[in-house]
Amino acid sequence: MTLFVSHTTIDCHDAYTLSEWWKTLLGYVDVEGDPNLPGHEECMILDPESGHHMLFIEVPDEELPAKRVHFDLRPRTGTRDEEIERVLGLGATQIGDHRGKYGPGTGWVIFADPEGNQFCVLRSEAEVAAWEAEQAQTSGA
């Protein structure tokens, strides 16, 4: 099993304004079907050529942390929880667990590498698709 960089995350105070600034600078666009609007606490933008995503996420801290940029990683194969065990086995330190934050089957876990750099392990694309299909079926869509 291995992980891949799903997107680069930037902690900030105003996700919308900062995402708009970076969109202009880099020529990125909003993710189709998920437009960014003033007041959104999380704003994702996309490089239409490479597919790279950047996520701007508001944090409540008055002063932003020194480590404001981190990778969000997805399993290439297997599941989030399998990768979490592998990451721990490689010596990462778990510093936060947000599994289930938005209901069963959702969420992520925050880690620090041996030098304290933070990264998150998310659900695999297959896990996300299965969860979305289940939600659509449950809601009768």
C-alpha cells in the first residue's frame, strides 16, 4: 500500500478571499459543482491542467500556526484505516482523530512526521464513492 497527495491544504483566516487570490495567481479554477462563495470556511481550487487541488481552510486561532501548509493524503489501494496503521508503524505520531466527524464512514486522522511536519490521511477515493452511493440510496436520490 502507498498514499498519494490528494491536495495541499493551507490554514487561513478567510478561505474565500485567499482562494480567490491564489486562483488569480496560479490560473486555478473552482472545482466543478462546488463553487467557492464568501463566508465558506473551506474553499477548494483546482489546476485545470495538472489536476492539483489546493484547499484553503479557516482555523479559529487568532495567530496562525507556524505550520500552515500540509499534505492531505489518500490511499492508492486499501482503506484509510489500513493506511493509518501503516503510517503509525513507520513512526508517525498521531495528533488528531476526526474519523466520523461528519457521520459514520467520514473523516481523517492528523499525523506528524519525525520532524513534526503535519499531514492528514483521508479515506480512499473508493471509500468516498461507496459512502456517497450509500448516502444517495438512503436519501432516495
